[in-house]
Amino acid sequence: MKPQFFTILAPLAIAIISLIPTGAKAQDGMQFYRSNGQQGINVFETSKADTVKFTGLKVKVGGNFELTFQALNQSNTAAFATKTGFTGNVNSLMPIIHAFQLPSANLNLDVQLADGVRMNLTQYLASRHHEDTWVKGGYIQFDKLPFLHSDLIDNIMKSVTIRIGQNDVDYGDAHYRRSDGGNTIYNPFIENNIMDEFSTELGAQFYYFHKCGLFLMGGITDGVLNETVVASTKIDAKTGKLNKYDPAILGKIGFDKQINKDFRFRVTGSFYSVNSDYSNTLMGGDRTGSRYYNIFENQAIASGTTLSNAVDYSPFNGRLNPGFSQEIHTYMGNVFLKYQGLEFFGTLEKAKGRTISETTLRTANQFAGDVVYRFPQDKQNFWVGFRYNTVTAALAGLTTDVTVDREAGSFGWFLTKHLMMKAEYVTQKYKGYPDTNILNGAKFHGVMLEASIGF
């Protein structure tokens, strides 16, 4: 079956599956859970509020589906260049039209296994980068440990959450507001940050929440998206020794409190660090691809590249990945303010890293600021928003830093709590690339329209 056709059928299939009788009723009564619909907006870590009574095993079959129309125009000023094995100017831009993109869909399974114990499994049914069905990952979350039968442990777990599995790396807060395959409900804009810090890694994250609003997180992962048990045969240029695979360490400290009925204040600081890896993908671990299709691609190179359903020629248009695959040390600060319907979400990030063939660390810095106003006050099902995002980075092979700037304005409407439509006007510019690079003087602008379902 064609991936496109499968994607169109996905929402129907999910709906049918959810109606099939099972040993446990499929329902929304999950404990310590983030909704897939409008109620999941501006939710970060799941709450410790114990508001859902456990009455037995429950299974929730949920899903996400999105459809996007792209109307973008692009240009660049790169010099004429040829490349062995390809014909024509490899710095010329592939013509693009205003049209619909390949739809994306996710399948979400949540199971309440025991009181305070929930499992999640998410699958990418179809997406740009991995067009066939792929398991994104899964985890088990403990907000209680009833099987230990300890009053002391029960009291400790009132403030503690443990999440274990192949899970989203909880570095920073931006990943809580990003689009993830068919799940675009949480993002008030169309695309994610230019430097998109997102990956799934095998490990554990431990949270402590104090009733005053202060919380702490510490975690350890294997540092990679694709695990391996094969020993390395490569030499690390920095150490001169056989490469080794170190675990990644991450942490977060934050304060999040609803000060009064009108004002919420949240501020966090995060870090992620790994000294030696074989293929770290913290800034390139998205297996679904960006929302800006075929921007700044060359037709000759695209036609001469072997493709498969799992590997697209260029799935991350509009993003910048600094390529810190061997070593990375990165820090992010986030602020979220909400007064009635007015929101501000800010990101400030500083990262250093290198590839296995480099001996010194390069840097990449990012700033992003979102201002969103949701109305009317009682429902907040409409919104207007503006985002400014800029990244400056030192890239391997280039002698000067490059900068990418984006401005985006959005308008959105939740028709229901599970059905959303949004429009965006975006401009993005590239600076500092040499005239031999296809991104020299590159810029694009235009309109994006998207419809999204989440349940």
C-alpha cells in the first residue's frame, strides 16, 4: 500500500480500533497524563495531582493526523557550481509549487497498568522522513509504587515521578511545544525551532516536585537514537584512541506556579552532556522531518540520490543542525509567562560540540521568543501569535559563523478540543554562507496552512 494512501486511511483505522471491545474499556481516564487535544496545551511535565481514581486496567487508543498546504517562494545568490557525477549548476534551486504536502499520522497507545503506573507507546504511521510505520518509542511512568507496599515509599512518591524507556529527552522546554509527526496540536506555529533539540534515547529520568512550585530532574541515557552492541572501529581525533560510547547526562531545575487565577510563571534551566558517542542526534533526532518541504534543494543532486521510504534526500529543510555527533555540551534556559490569554515563551541556548574527526569544540547559540494571545477569555479557542527565532553557529568546513533568522506570524482556531486549524506567514533568511554553498543569500517566505486532529 502506498504510504500516502495509508496516511489518509490512518484516522479511520484508529477510530475503528478504538471502538473494538477489549478486556479493558478504552477511555480517557489515564492518571498523570497529558491530553492529546487542546487540554494538553501549555502542559510540560505531567502533574502530580492525583485526580483520577484507579479502578483497574485501562487502555486508551489515541491518534494524531495533520494535513498541510504549502505556498512558499525561495531564492538564493550562490555562484554557479558543478559537481562530479551531476549535471548542471548544483547551486540552482529546485522549482517548487504551491500544493499539499504528504499528510502525517501518529498512533498513541496509553495503558494504565496499575495505580500510578502508566505505559505509553507511540508509532509514526506515516511521515515525511520515515514514510512507513515506525515505532517512535515507549516508556513506563511511575507516579506511585504500590507493589512495594511501603508507606514511606508511598509518601515519597507523592513528590516523585520516574520515567524509564525509549523516551523523549527532557532537555529544555521547547520540545513540549513542538510538532512531532502527526501531532501538531501543541505547536501554535507550523514548524519547530531552527535548531530543533529533539531525540528519543534509552534511559531514565527522575523528577522531584515541591508543593511551592520548585522541581528538579536528573537523567541518564545511552546518548543515541539507534542503539548498538557492536564495538567501535573508529579513532577519536581528539584523544587518538579507539572511540568509546559514554552515557549522556541531563538535568533540569525549574519553578512553575499558577500565582493566581490570571497569572502563571515558569522558568527552567537545563543541560545535556556527553563526552564521547558514536552518533549523537540531540539536534537531529527527528524521524518525521520538517514542515517546510523541498526548500533549497537542487534537482540534479536530488535526482541522483538513492531514496527509500526511511531515508529522504533532505528531510530537514529550514532547520540547522550543527553536527555535534561525537561530543556535545549544551545548556538551555526557558521562560513561560501567561497572563489571562497572553503568553510568552522564550528560549536561550548555548551549545558546544564536535564530530569524531575534529579536535576542538565548535559553538552554536539560539534564541527564540513566542508571543501568543488566546481568546475569548472563557474558551481561548482562537489565537494570534508571533515568533522570532535566530541561530548563529560555527559549522564544520566553514571558516566563518553562519546565522539563520526566522519570523513567523500565526492565526489559529480550535473548532473543538480535538480539531484545530492554523495559518502561518513565515520569512527566513540565511547569512554568512560562502558563495559556493547553495544557502548563500538564501531566503524563503510565504503562507502555510494546516489542519490537525488529536485525540
